[in-house]
Amino acid sequence: HATKKTMADHLRKYESVFTLTPQRMRMIVEAFKDTLELGLQKPDQIVPMIPTFVFGFPTGQEQGDYLAVDLGGTNLRVCLVSIQGEGKFEITQSKYRLTEEQKQDDGQKLFDFCAECLKTFVDTNLADADAGHELQPGEMLPLGFTFSYPCLQSKIDHGELIRWTKGFGATNTEGRDVAEMFRQSLLKYNLPVVLTALINDTTGTLIASHYVNPKTRIACIFGTGCNAAYMERVGDIPKIKHLGIDDSAQMAINCEWGAFDSFEHEHLPRTKYDAIVDDTSNKPGEQSFEKLISGRYLGEILRLVICELIDEGVLFLGQNTYKLEVPYVFDTAFLSLMESDPTDELLMIIGIFSHFFAVETTLAERQFFRALAKLIGRRAARLSACGIAAIVSKMGYLDEGCAVGADGSLYNKYPGFADRIHEGLVDIFGEKGRNIVTYHAEDGSGVGSAIIAAMTKVRK
Ligand code: ADP
């Protein structure tokens, strides 16, 4: 009879599949760089490297009052942003919840709802100076529209929806110009606004974080999904050469990097748990990089490991585990809580398992869960470092150093996520990796949208 394996023995197996060596990370960075280049060279690539028609960084001197509408994954947000120059701004905002029905119903109705919410906001906040901004007769406010779904753009205030993501499926919208559709809705409600810019949240974060910290060169989102944007020289975007834009101009690129290694699965270290997440997702094969990193998936990866050990008769012997057997019940926020449990007994972990999943845990099991969360969270951060390193290396930012504005609940709330990205950058680049520093970017989707609306006005 073989001696019974301890939880520590089991952990060693997971350590070997979830750990990324510096050498492996450097290989990923090289492949990532090639993929970024390919996306700039040719249209219709897996990582689409979308030109945003946002030209260059703000000067920091932009000023004025702007409206922003942010259609995110769960909420619709309307903001009045007062930009004051020198990196300063004030923001007044309201949130409106979207129903599942609205996400799947006719697209024009969705934009009508956005306009209706904007109307309520304008009536409340733009009636007099005390409320925010007093609209003068005939005055039209510039409006930035943050729409974080992949769009093909040929100018800043147009954008054809390539496909819905993040669970949206509104009809009669894919393939159409969403800015134009929203303009139709704005007309219906007779709103005193001009839609001047359609932007992605990643691009908004890039611009807003540069406004606050001019050393910023890259922006990343780590939330439900995962994406990045940076500023590129137009001459280095061969696929838009036919537009005749000055080669020396700068344009923000929305990478849509969550798609890296999709379909081919050649470069990323996928475990069998990652393969299950992918196979059972609504879009198998797609968003491969995102599926190893973002908040939507980390909890599910951990849950799949737990289920495997339940099947092997290692965990929760004699207990009913049906509550753990439902896909996506284990939220990534639980990983954050498990990693930050300050008690020796791991009382927080006792609470999570007993309260949400009706199972009792031993101390050895709890230590194992915490260690497993750490492996999965650490891998996500180190892969994120590979993506950042690919842009840094391609653009030659390493010697001079740069700041990376980041946002999203995973980045903001997962303990140690930023530190692990920084460690990863040192593993990739050596000591020089310390020149690249990520920081929390405040409300990029609202403020960025307003600043881009301001930049657009200045250009005209
Ligand atoms: P979105 O990306 O939809 O705009 P967020 O940035 O809030 O919104 O990201 C939501 C994702 O973050 C969800 O997948 C959720 O599981 C995850 N999340 C929420 N809270 C935490 C937390 N405390 N720690 C880690 N992940 C979290």
C-alpha cells in the first residue's frame, strides 16, 4: 500500500503546472512582440491592434466641462467632468443599472436608454451653477462616449462594432456604426450635446493617466476582461498607410491583447484546467490570454482544481459538495479574501467554505487553498508582466523607464497583484525591470473620455 499523500504533496504537483520560470516568460514576451507587430502590419489579425484615431497625449493644459457616457459591462455611467489643467479634474456622476433584457434587446433601444439617462442627468446637473454647470442658451456640450467593445474606426467619432463581448448580444448592432446609432438617440431626446469621440476604456485610461502622470506610456485594464493600450508612431502602423496620415504623428492603439495566442495555443502554458475553462466557455478558442488572467476566470480555475481533488477523494470526505460543483460559483474576490486572511487558523477561509458552500475544512486544506490561490493569482500577474514587457521592449522604453496606468478590480483589489507584476518584470528584464512601474489610474473611462473630447475640440 502506498502511503497516503498529504495536502503538501498535492500542492507540489500544482506548483509545477502553475509556475512560470523567467526563461519561459522571456519566450512568451518574444512571441507577444511578434504578434503585436503583425497586428500593426495587417488587418484582421487575431490581436487586432486597433487604431483609435486619438492623436498623441494631452498637453495637460486642456480645460473645460465635458460630458461622458460609459457603457461598461454591468452599469451605464454618465459623468460631468470639469477638467482644470495641470492634471486636475472634478467629476460628478450617476450610475444606471442595465438589465439582462436591455443587453439582448434591439440595439437602438439600448442607445435610446443611454440617451434617456443622459437626459435625466443633464436636467439634474446642468440646470444651474450650484448643481454643476449652468448651460447657457444655445450652448452645446461636447460628449465623449466610452464604448468598451471592439470597434473598427476610421475617425474618432465613428466606430463599427466588430462583435459584442462580455455577455452583450443586442440585435441589429454588430457591423453598424454605434456612434451614429447613439446620435440618433440623442436627437430623439433633444439633448444639448455633440458626440465628439467614441473611445475604448483602455484608451481612455491611457489618456487620463498621462494627464495625471506624464511618464505614463501604457495603460492596462485587469477587470472582468484584460486589455492594454499604448501610443504608436503612425509610420509604424503599416496597415493604415493608405490613409496618408503624417508618419511622425502619434496615435493610440487599442491592442485587444486578451486575444493573444487564441486558436493556435502555441505560446501560453495552458493547464488542463485552462483547457476546460476554454472548452466550456461561450466562445471556445477565443481570448486565450484573457482566460488565464482576468477576474472572470481565476475563481473558476481554482474551483476546477478543487473539483478534481473532490473526485479523487482527497477533499471534503463524506460531505455533500454539490454547491461547489456549479460552474463560476467561486468568484475571484474569494481568492483575494483567502490570500489576505491574517489569522493563523485561516478563519476567513473557514467562513467562505462554510457560508457559501456548506462544507467544513481542515487547517491543512485551508493552507492548501490559500497556496493554490497564490499560484493562480501569481501566474496571472506574471503573464500580465509578459504583455507589458512586450510593449516596453517593442517600443524601447526600458532604459528610460515609464509608468503604466492600470485599472480594474483585479488590479485594484487583489492583494499583491501589482507587486507580482513588478517582480515578473525584474525576472524578464533583470534589474532594469524596476524602471517600469504600474500604478492605479483613477477613473480612466470617464475622465479619459472627457479629455479626448477636449483634445478633439482643440484640434478642430
Ligand atoms: P469591469 O471589468 O466589468 O468593468 P471590474 O473592474 O470591477 O469591472 O472587474 C470585475 C471583475 O473583478 C469580476 O470578474 C470579479 O470577479 C473581479 N473582482 C471583483 N472583486 C474582486 C476582488 N476583491 N479581488 C479580485 N477580483 C475581484
